[in-house]
Amino acid sequence: MKLRSACAVLVTLAVTAGSALSAAHERPPVQLAAYYATWAADAESASGLDDRLVRIPDGVTEVLLAFMRPDATYAGNLDLTGTGVQVPYSGSVLKASLQALKERRPGIRVMVSIGGEEYANWAGFDARSIRRFVEDFGLDGVDLDFEPRAPNCRVRAGRTACDSDALLLDVVEAARSALPRPIAIWLTATNTGAFGEGAWREAGPTGGPTYGAFLPLLRDPTRRALLDGISIMAYDAGPTYRPLEAYAAYRNHFQGPILIGFTSPPEAWGGHVYTLRKAVETLGSALEKGANGAMIFAIGKDPPPDPGPERPSPDELLAVLAEATGRARTD
């Protein structure tokens, strides 16, 4: 089956699922956030810009530049040295490319994603450097991709506590202090990060290093109110993982926008694969339950060998999610 035909069938599934949403409730805004792998960015083309970035597909509502170091040093003048941002060109080209993207796609938001798997020195979080970076590059916000190396979570008297709790709370507070609204602060949270308490006390898969790691933040009404959105990494958790259960666990605490995260194969752990059909069905069910859209990691990720509907490339997965979210906005 050709990709375009497959997309049409799968989007019909999403629209059918979304139509069950109660007419008594207004559908929340439907978003599609896409990580942009700066390490895979195009070098300067004949246009003098990063053409892949400028031509982010229609339907994407937020671009997350991956990744900036939490302990970044940024002195200004668009100098990317020390930031962790790995584009193969200068900061002036990055800024010009972002300006061209926003001219082509008015209303699209661009944020820088901080942290990720490789950049974990959150103890050195430099909110002032990050603010200067956001201002100089004309960004709309930041995404806190908080993945501590050793959270060491445990349950005591039915409540989860982790060695990373105080650090996470401090980072969120420092980020909001340096970046007042309307600058957006998002949190990218791990797949099982809201499991371990209440109805999700034994939700599987159990035993991962970040199982329940976001509960102390989610339980704190003052700190969680500092966030403008959460995207769940609903992948890298194996075939028994239930993304809608994870959504319910996060939604139990957070009433702001929540996005369901997808990635193309291979996933980093567990062997699970989102086929195009499964991704659209999962998104449709999540929208029906009140989710605000999808996140995808990542534009620039290497595709699997012989990609297709059963093992889609990042571009194929993004295309079908863009169609599905686009239909949901107008349904």
C-alpha cells in the first residue's frame, strides 16, 4: 500500500475515533510538536539557510530544537559554542532559518529543548544563559526534557520519592522565574513517570529508573502550575506499555495541555513499534479522552531499513500524524 493511501485510511480511523468526543465539551486545541534533531540538520544550502528547518511540514504547530545543555554557557552574539546545540552552521544561520520558517508558517512556535538523554547536568542549570538564548533567537519557550541519570525512586507509605525530586522542583521554579509568561515552559516526561501511586500503583511496566519520578512535581500544585504543557514519551517501554493509561495518570494531576509522544522505529528499548495504524488509533483514542495532540521524536532521526506502514520512517510517521491532527482541528 502506498503511503498516501495508507495515510488516508488511517486518518479516517482517527476522525472516526475523534467523533465520539462529547458535543457538550469543546475540543481542546489540537497540537503537533516535532523535535528537530540539530545533529542531523542540513549544512548550509544554496539558499544560505537550513532548508529542512525552514520547510517544516504543514500541520506541525511547535518545533522543539534538540538539545541544549542545562548547564549551557551562552554569552550572546548568536554564538552556539557551549550551548550543546549541534547544528553544522553558525548561530546567525540558525536565527535566519527560524525567521524564514516563521515567515512561511505564521503562528508556528519554536522552542529549545533542554536536556535529553545526553545532557544531564541539571545541577548546573543556568536559567540566565537559557533566557539570553531564547531572547536572541526569538524563541517562544523552552521544553524541559528532564532525564536524570540516577533518580533512585522508591515508594514509602504509598508515596513515591526520588533523589531527583528537589532538583526537578528547583529547575522548574528557576526556569519560570527567568522566563515569565508568555514564554512557554513545557515538560517532556518519561513514559512511566506518573505511575506508582493510586489507581496506577502497579501499572506496568514496573521497575524502570524513572517509574514515578514526576509524581512529586505533579503533586505540587504551585510548581505544576508553572508549566504550560506536558508531552509524554509514550515509547521506549516495551510491548506491554499502555500509552492511554500513562495519559490518564498524568491527567489525574495536570489539567493543562498534554501531548502523546511517538517515535519511529527502532525504539531505544523494548522492541515496541508504532505502525502507522497503531499511531493513529492511539492518537484518536487519546484525543477522545481529552489529550491535546501528539509529539514526535524526531525530524532527522535515522529511518529503519525498508520503511513502510508497519515500520515507518520519521517522515512517514510525521505525515500521518499531521493529517490526523489536521482533521481533528476541523472535525
